Amino acid sequence: MSFNDIFKSNFLENITNVSILDMIIALVLSFGLGIFIFLVYKKTYSGVMYSSSFGTTLIALTMITTVVILAVTSNVVLSLGMVGALSIVRFRTAIKEPLDIAFLFWSIAVGIVLAAGMIPLAVIGSVIIGVVLLVFVNRKSHKNPYIVVIRCDDHESESTAKSFLDGKTERCVVKSKMAQKGSVELNLEVRMKDDNTDFVNELAEMQGVQSAVLVSYNGDYMG
């Protein structure tokens, strides 16, 4: 068979019609699973500023992927052209949270599986993934760390403040120290025994302590 015979064959002209009912079912299911993915994302989000547009993007991405795969599976010629068209698409938006990548791939995978007709796999798989994310993301295996920033007058007040924090917290580690003439600034990582932060007020009232600041962070800092 020559190269021209391949293009003259009915292979490239093969079109499998997708019924209206199949399209409606696929889009409705993709919308429902997209809502489920959005709710799991909203429940497990632990960043600083929540973006509602990203949650909406997850729903739209699930439905768009379903439409694209339905079109690809119905026309061989279109599928070949779609591969070339999608290969030149570049996304410039930076992903700030590593977990967001998992939600993006989850939405795309659900759209592909639904369009392929594997409805039980899409539904059961999404439920299992959602449960796993809810369990592990919201699980706190350790107490959240805090940073205490202290500005002292001299070495004596610095030692007194450090000893005070050792008694009020479960863990107190010096992360950085800056010394100037007549002033010493300490950055200490602490793990509190409970949610009570009154010790910061007591620390600020101590002799030789100019100021005391308590800052929380979510583990993005290396230490």
C-alpha cells in the first residue's frame, strides 16, 4: 500500500457520531464531578489567600476536557489536528501551591475518563481521591510553628527572654540573631503548648525587652 492509498482509504474519513444523549450525560457528569473537585479544593485549601477563580477553573477545565475528548474520539482527522494544535499551547501562569497541580491533573483526568465512557471509573476514582485528600491534607501531624521576634537592650536581657520562652513553650530554637550597638534582635522558632499567646505580652513587659512579635507560618520556610 502506497502513501497515497493511505490517504484515499476510509480510515481518515471514519467518523463515529456521538449522540445528543451521550453528550448531555457526559457534560452533566463532568459538571457534577467538577463541583465535587471544587468543594474538595475549597475544603483542603491551606494557603494565605483563597482564589475563587481557581476553583471555578477546575469546574470549567473538567467540562472543557470532556468536550475536547468527545470531539477527538468522534473524528480521526480531528484528533490528529488536535494533537498539533494543543502541542503549541503554553500556560504562563505560575502555580504557587504544589497541591494545585494535583487538582489540575485531577480535573483533566476526570474529563478524559468521562469522555471515554468510563463513568464508574471517573465517579469512584474521584470519590477515593477526594477522601484521600481530605484525610491527609487536613491532618495535622505536628503543632504549627511560630516565629518570635524579640528586640532586647543587651546580652543579659536576651538571656532572660530566652529562658522565659524556654519555660513557656515546648520548643524554642534561635533561627537568626542581629546585634547592633545598644540593641539585639532575635528570631526564634517556637512550638507552643496551647493556643494561649499571653506569654508574648509578658515578654514585652520584661525589663530590657523593647518589643516582642509573634508570627505564624504554614511550614513554607526552610529550617
